[in-house]
Amino acid sequence: MQRLIIQGGSRLNGEITVQGAKNAALPLLAGCVLINGEIRLHNCPALSDVFAACRILSVLGARCSREDGCVTVDARGAVKTFVPDELMREMRSSIVFLGAVLGRTGECRLSFPGGCELGPRPIDMHLCALRKMGVRINEEYGVLSCTCPRGLRGARIDLSFPSVGATENIMLAAVLAKGDTVIYNAAREPEICDLAEFLNCCGAKISGAGGGTITISGVEKLHGCEYSVMPDRIVAATFMSAAAATGGEIGLLGARAGDIRAVIPIFEQMGCQVFLYEDRIFIKAPKQLKAVRTVRTMPYPGFPTDAQAIVTAALAKAKGTSVVVENIFENRYRHVDELVRMGADIKTEGKVAVIEGVKELYGAKVRAPDLRGGAALAVAALSAEGETSLTNIKLMDRGYDCIENAFTLLGGNIKRVNY
């Protein structure tokens, strides 16, 4: 068991390179199942979720190796169709292997995925779409057994909600299917664009990614390539929140401002100065943050739900009253009770959180409730008086590549210890 010991009170200053995106790397790794050749993924972060995806690839028969931030995958031997339950339970994104394995072999057997407990995240849209593409699905005792008696075929798919996971699964299943697949009300997240660009580099024919309608024309086979994972926009938002909360000034190298256009105005409303460049972002915080009237999470290009807890941690010390409205997940305020332990004044009812800024937060013993909630507590601890002990950090390791090293590089007093 490990925990983070964080001594607050230091202003974050300096420059740091933003790691590769977890939410992009995982579908790219799943997509490797479809490739008849060797893939080299650069800027692939060292995360427990990435390691879990590589273990799934190995179980399916692929060969995986990692060296200096580059993951090499050779899936020419990936002919197995069963993903063990213990691997599926490690992360929610494991469900994207369903579309990839079906696209490669025409059959797949796996259990329902795990991940952070953020409330209901049903995969009904995934399964409904795959059925339209010719997949027969039998569910028994939590295990999905899927077959394509006549092979995968293109279809028109209308999503009731722009689900990122469902859009990715459909794309992965469709690239080797017969005919054209058109996804309406598709997710528009940058990670969708990254997946489309990667698959196109391998010989796929995908157009419209980043918009509401995506068209995939099936091809006979895909070939290997080298590709770099996009920078992580939520990690960038995390560093910006930490700079804001501590009154710091930092530069985020490799960050793409276009990916977080809905986040940047929130920091400007707090009183931060944000300078945008082609391949970096600089943020300078004021001595006293100002409250923000309302933050509403929405599907991209709206404010991302993954950044909600992290920004809330910065707003806990902002002068005035801020309101956050969570429109994506039902159970995404689990970090609030832990922030209150540190002296925050936050009240929640349903999907609304009301934050009354306080002068100071104080170190305390807290527990990461989920991936982003853990990051929020780390941000709060860096700005607090005294020492904070943060446990259950294995959840944070799912999305942050040695977060303690990153904050230390920027001048934070944070270390990982065993207990």
C-alpha cells in the first residue's frame, strides 16, 4: 500500500511537459488488435490502465514491449477471442476491446468492465450498435458472448447520446467491416480524432471525426505504423488548477489549447492570466482567486466532466460563491466530503455543488475516491496549510504518470511512501 505525503504552502513554478493522454492511448492500444503488422506508439504514458491494456493484448496473442515511453505491439498472432474477467475489471475502457476483437476475429467473449465508481455507465449503446452491424450477443452471468455469423457489415447508427466509448467501439468494429458505417450524434472529443488519425495511418478510411457525423468505409486489412499519442488535456487542466490554487506560474509544454477551450475561460474568470501558443500554455495565477458564477459539465466541446473535481479544488479557495453543475455522471461529487475534511465549504444537492470560498485549507488524512477526485485532493493539499496524507492512490496511477514527480519538478513538496 502506498500514499502521498503532501506538504502545502509552496507556489508552483516552472515548466513541465504534459504526458500522453490516457483516454487516447487505451483505444489506440485496443486498435492494435486490428493491425496486420507492428505498431510503435510514442508518448504512451506509464499508467496502470496502459499496463492493463497491454496485458489484455498479450492474452489475445499479441506481443507487447515498452521502452522509453514507446510501446511496441505486434498483433499478427492475436487470434484469441476471450478476455479474462480479472483484466476486464481493472478498467472501464477495456470495453473498447469488444469492437476491436470482433473486427479482427468475428467473435469475442468478455465480462462487463470495471473502473471508477461514477454511477451508471451502461454499455447498451455499444451493444445496440454492434447488433446493427450483424453481431449476435448472448449475455449470461455477466459475460457477453458475441459472434458474427455473416461477418461485420456497415450500418447507419444513431446514438442517443454522444458517448465516447460507444463511438470508439463502433469505429474499431467498422474499419474492417463490409461497406460503410455512418455514426450520427458521434462523440467529438479530441481522443476520437486521435483514434481516427491513428487508424487512417494504418490504412483505414475514416472521415468526419471531430464532428457529429463520422463515416467509416471498411477496408480489407490494416498495416503497421508509428504514431504519437496526443497530450493529455485533463492532466493539463490538473496542472493549471494546481498553479491557480497555489498562486503559481507554470508553462505546460506540448499542451494543445484547442483541446481545452472550454476550460481556459474558467481560469481566466478566476483571475488567472493564460497565454496560448501553438505547442504550449502558460498560466499565471493572482494572489487571490475569484469565484466563478457557474461551471457546467457537458459533452465536448463543453466543459469536461473529468476536469470538474480538479477545478472544484481550486475554487475552494476562490473569493465568493461558485456553482458547479455536473451533467454527465450521477456520482461525481465523491471528492467533496474529503475536501470538506480539509476545511472547504461545499454543499451538494443532486447534480449541483455550491462552493463558498474559504481563506485557507488545512492538511488532513484523506482518501482518493476515484481517479480525478484523487487529483483534486492533491491539488487542494498543495495549496493547504500543513501536511496531507492521501491514500488509495492506486486510482490516481490509472491516469497520472508519477504525479508526485511532476509536482516536485514544479516546486511542490510531495512524496510517495509505503505504509
